[in-house]
Amino acid sequence: MIQRIQSIWLLLAAITILCLLFIPIIGVGSNTGYYTLYGTGLKATGADGSPTNIPLLISTLFAGLISLVNIFNFRNRKLQIRIALLNIVLILALSAWFFQIINGINGKTQIDLEPGIYLSLLAIIFTLLAIRGIKKDEKLIRSADRLR
């Protein structure tokens, strides 16, 4: 059902991932300027028309929307667990992609950790808590079936 605790955890995971679009993940100073990484791509400070990394934007939105859509999959708990595990893998891949983008900047002089760096980890924790809630529901349903 929608009012279950795992729905809250999945909603928090979706909000956390979607916040990556607006909250900076990491800042990097280099010989060519200062760059800030968001879920939409790398933004150069002072540059008005920083290009948006469309594949990165779509992947970030997709990771958030998977958690959001998975809330309404409460009738099929096994599929809900599989989708949540797939979402964890997607979040880890997204984090690796962020790391790869930062490694691609030449001449790094300083690296500033921003609040967004912890959001991926937080989303994974929320998703794991949702999986735990789904498993508890599955156990409750199985015990009720034995009583019949």
C-alpha cells in the first residue's frame, strides 16, 4: 500500500537524487577556471552558457523517477525489490560517472567537497531501508497465508 514505510523511504530516495540537479556535488579549481559539478553537468564559474550534459541529466532524472515510480509497485513486492536493487546499481554508476567527469579536468589545483557529494550515499541508504521494509511486508504476508 502507498502508506507503508517503504513508500516514504522510496520518496526520500527520489527527492535526494533529484536534488542533485540543483545542489552542487563537487567544485574543482584548475588552471583554466573553477568548475562546479551538478547532476546536469559541469558548470564553469563566470560562463553564462555552460553546456548541459544531456545524457547525465537524463540518467539523474531516470534514477530519481525509478524510485518515485517504484512506490506504486506495491502489489508485486518481489519486483519492487528487484527494481530497488537496480536503482542502487544505477546510483552507483551515476556516482562513478561523476567521479569520471571530475577526473577528466586537467590541471586540478583545488577540490572542494560540496553538500551534493553525500546525496548519492543518502539515496542508497534510503533505498536499502525501503528494501528492508518491503521484506518485512513480504514476511508478514507469508505468515498470514500460513494461518489460513
